[in-house]
Amino acid sequence: MPKGIKGFQKGHKNLPGWGFQKGHPPTKGCFKKGHISLHKGKKFPQWGGENHPRWKDGKFRDKSGYIYILRPKHPFCNCRGYIMEHRLMVEAQIGRYLLPTEICHHINGIKTDNCPQNLMVFVNHSAHVRFEKSGNVKPSEIIFDGRKL
């Protein structure tokens, strides 16, 4: 341990305010029992949805490069109400919702290229992996093939 840091460990009894200890009164500036936060129960509608300064029409791009679109009524949306754009494109083509087990594949590998001609859908993950490695997939395992459009 570096010199001079020995006594500064979390919960050390000689340092006030480090951790909460049963039976000890809180020090100055700490939260006390019954303390109410400044923002407790308040809503800020001026920062919600379309009013937010960083609102981009309900679209965003995640760290892995996929585009998400806000669809809170979709049965397979995530906890924030978004669904991947390429899945929505395929659903519009085949006329039904894709199941969570069905895997959508970008043919050219570009995750933002969501035109129907660039998308394929497989029955499960193992069929998708076999297609990626060798290209040997039964026709019954392909739900949608954009190359045939």
C-alpha cells in the first residue's frame, strides 16, 4: 500500500462520514433518517421525449452499431421501448412479428444498411452460425432471404 494511505480505507472507524455504522450519529452533510431529496416526487416534463435537447426522432445507435427505433407498443421491444430497425424492416416484408429466437443477418456485414435486399432471417442461432461459417443451410431454416427480392 502506498505511503500515507494506510488509514484511509472505506469504513475506517477514525474517519467521519466513511460508511454508515449502526448506533453512530451521522456527521455533518450526511443524509439523516427521514431526509427528503430535493427532487423526490417531482417530474420534469420539459426534458422528456421530444422536448429533450438530444431527441433524434426516436432513433439511436448503440455501441455495437445497430440502429434502434422507439416502438413502445411492439410486443418484443426492450425495457426502454426500443426495437432494432432491421427486425422492423423484415417484419414489414413478411407481415408478422419475428420471434426472439429468430435471428436477423446482414448479408454485407454493415449493421446500418437495413434495406430488405441486405437482410436474411434464420430460424435459430445455430442455422445462422452454420451460414456464417460454411454457407450450408437447409432452405427450411431460412425464413426470409432478401437476395431473392
